[in-house]
Amino acid sequence: MRIGVVTFPGSLDDRDAQRAVRLAGAEPVALWHGSHDLEGVDALVLPGGFSYGDYLRCGAIASLSPIMTEVVAAANSGMPVLGICNGFQMLVEARLLDGGLIRNDHGSFICRDQVLRVENATTPWTSEFTAGQNITIPLKNGEGGFIASEETLDRLEGEGQVVFRYVDVNPNGSLRDIAGISNARGNVVGLMPHPSTPSSRASAPTPPRPCARASTGSHSSRASSARLSSRRKADRTKGRALTGAPLVCSPGQTRPRSCQGPYGSPGCWLRVHHFAFQRWPLYTTVSPPT
């Protein structure tokens, strides 16, 4: 199977998506937003990121890209299409999915490992799961709150179009804890968390474990450790104030996707996506060390 991954100006996770496709045993095909050629692919992925800098509305400008004409036509003909985060926003803006996505109710960008419940395991994208199964996927968004009219919400629920739902905590104020939906046919699915991100060991969800500690083997390293510890404490305090959730490891707690180890370490989400935080600093809950 050949699965196309579309890159837009400002796409962030297209390489993650290509890697995930490859690891799943399919052939990833890189597609460009300015083309009208889908190159004969069997399915499509619209990856996460900040297409066109999120100007106007997230996904609004990207939904008018030349390739989206072909994406809409392919989706309407039954081709499986997956929109991840910004890709979900594009599908909503292109009217392939219902509802809308607005700024997180707490007003801040959030990044964490998020537990989801699979509500619909009959779509082409969820058929390997079982209904009611809980999975953990990295979440990272600033405008991920799902909204729709009560009538639309009732229809989505009644027709089984709610595909994923947030568990334990609603991270962005999405109505009815909805994390992902499908179209009526079931071939088009959009979700805010990033299933492609765990394809890299550097950004996969991790089990609970003690926070990393810097070496204290010398005077200079002790001083460096003290500075790092002070910085972490400030970041954790800032993150707790913005998200309402602790950013500290504790026994029995799923380790959230925040920078709890040295910058650039495998346990630090910023290692993979640091340039987004540099370009949009007001969205950050934790700041890269300087």
C-alpha cells in the first residue's frame, strides 16, 4: 500500500508521519501542497504542524491549497484520509468533517501524553484497535478545542462518528471530551493527538519513572546541576500554572510530555519539535534552556 503524506508550508510532523507509515509496513509517498497530483496513492495523511503560521484560522489557508481539491475529491470517492492535529483542522475547514476547532479553554499550548478511548474501531484507521480500548498518544496543540452545535454533537454520537475520546482529563475544553471524529462514511478521520509522533523513540510516551538527574561529580557539574534544577523548577511552576496539571514525575503518574531531562535528551519532547517553540514562544508551557 502507498500512503501519501502531504507537506504544507509550516508542516511540522510530515517526517514523523512518513516514518510511521514505513514502520507500519506501507510505502510513504511525499506529496506537496502546490501539486494536483496524488501520484496514485491508496490513502492520505495530512500531518500536524502550523501550516501558513496558523494565520486567519488554523488550517483555513491550507484547506485552499491546490492539492486539497484532489484530497476532497479522493475523500468523497472513498479513499481513506487521516488528519492529525493541524490536518484535522484542515479537514474541518474543507468541510470533510463536522464541527470546528478553537483555542484551548485555558489559553495555552499544551504538550503531554494523553490517554484516549477508542470509541469506533470500524474505520480504516482504527480497525486494529478494539472499541473501548485505552491508548496513550502524545498531544500538542494550542487550538484543539472541538466544538459543534448540540444537534451535530448528538448526530456524531448517535451515528458512531466519535472515534476517540479523552480519558481522565480534558486537555483543551473539547465538548463531550471528543478527541477525534469521522465522516458519515467512516473513511475520513481527524484527531488532535499525534499518533505518528511515537514512531520516534525520542518522542514516544514513556512509563512513569523518576525524573532525570544531572551528574554531580565535580564542582562545575554541581553548579551546572544547580542551575538546571532551578530552571526545571521554574518551568514546572510555570507549566502547572498554565495547564492546571503537574509537570513532575510521581509514583503511579503517567509521565507527561514536558521537558524533564536535559534539553535534547531522549525524554524531552522539545528535542524533536524545538523550532516550533522558538517561533511561537507565547504558546509554550516550558521554555527551552538558553
